[in-house]
Amino acid sequence: MKKVLITGSNGLLGQKLLDLYLTIEDIELIATARGENRYPRKEGYTYASLDITNEKEVQQVIAQHAPDCIINTAAMTNVDSCETDKEGCDKLNVDAVAYLIAAANTAGAHLIHLSTDFIFDGKKGPYKEDDEANPLSYYGHSKLLAENMVREYCTKWSIARTVLVYGVVNDMSRSNIVLWAKGALEKGQPINVVDDQFRTPTLAEDLAKGCQLIEHKQAEGIYNISGKDQMSILELVQRVANYFDLDASVLRVVSSESLNQPAKRPPLTGFDLTKSRKVLGYEPHSFEQGIGVLMEQL
């Protein structure tokens, strides 16, 4: 039986990976996260508490379970927090990845590391896997640094890059763009929305499927795993309004600059999925289909 270990299993992607892998036979599943297990189902897999910023713990847990594949979903992803807490960002997004690489190499495991469109400057999206990176924020910088370490030091590796992930899980620690938009529109109060940032929003189930395809095919290298519809944040919120038949007239169009956020955002990202479609057979939902999947779970 193949052993797959997931880090960050309490998070959105982590829980979607558990949902998916628990439907697949002949996989021994090890879920790891900091603290207690928040995944509702408790059988069919092993749970181990793991703080990936603790080097000794990383070595011990991975040596004990000897996985064939590690999917690293744990990261500090709040872009503004990374800008204001650079030390915390480095610990989770850079140092922890170095520990995972070393432990994966010792165990002979395939490391699948999650990365982001924020490694790009957003001048010419949608991006292909081999486009040149140039991050604008500390978050993007930390994720690029981790990518470079994985590529240079990991014996067997893959990088799954994604964009603006949305979805719903049990006991969510933080919201995401679609849930935020729905909640804000339902209140009917004025909302500031930017029209100068473009993304390919990604359903969490699609991202989990992309990671599983990489693992199953043992496909090494970099893969873009995102949604297929590119849109501005304004259009995204308008499409959420249309889907739920909510009043979009409360939207106030603003520029990114006017928000005065600590971290700079790339204006135009999103991903070209040609390679993932061809090599992995990856095919994501449309944005409206994705909202439908989310709705069934709410």
C-alpha cells in the first residue's frame, strides 16, 4: 500500500485532500496538523500532531510513518500578515520547507509542495510554468524561495502552483473570497471591490484533485493547478451576486492602491493550464460549477 502524508490537514486544502483520499483504496493516509485534529471523520486514516516549524518533530513524524509521498499544504498565506510578520512568514514558508525536504530525502518520499501565483509580478498573466518569477510581496518572495529550495535540494519533487482558493469545510479557521462576497452581499451594505486585479479562482476540490493526480502519476516538476476562468475581483463578486440573485448595486469600485494594504498584489495573474491538462488529465470546474459545489456543502 502506498503511504501519503498530508501536512496542514486542518486547513481548507488539507481537509479536501482527506475527503478525496478516503474514497481511494490502497492508500494508507497520514494526516498531520498543528494541535488537535479538526477533521470531522476520525476513522480510515492516522492522525499525528505536527508543527512543521519544529525540525525535530518533522524528522520524527516522517521517519516514524515513512511515507511514499508528502503533500505540503501548510503555509502562512495571509499576504498582509506575511508583510508585517516577516519572521513568522520565514519560519512557516521557508524554514519548515527546508525541514520537510531533508526528511523527505531521508525517507525517499516524493514531496509535493504547494505554491502560488504571487511569485509573479502580474504584468502578463495568465502564466505558464516556465515564466519568470518576480514577486512583489514578502509572501510571494517566501514562496519563491521555498520553490527554489525544493527544486535544488529535493531528490523527488513536484510544485503545484495555485490561485485564490475557495471552498467550505468543517471548522474553518478563515474565510475565502466567495464566502466573503456572499456574506457581504447578503447584508446589503456598500462593499469596496477592486477592478484592477485579475485571477483564475480555484475550487478547493479541484486543487485537491490536481495534487492527487500529481501523486498518482508521480509527475515531477511544476504544475499549474487553478480554475480555468480568468476574471477581475469585481467580476468575481458580480458573478457571486448573479448566482445567488443578490443585489450587486451595493458594489463600489475602487483601485488596489486606495486600499492601502501592507502587501502589494500582482495586478494580472491566473494560470495557463495546458501542461496540467496534457500531462495529468486535470480538468477544473467552471466558476459557476464551483459555486454550485460549494452551495451543496453549505
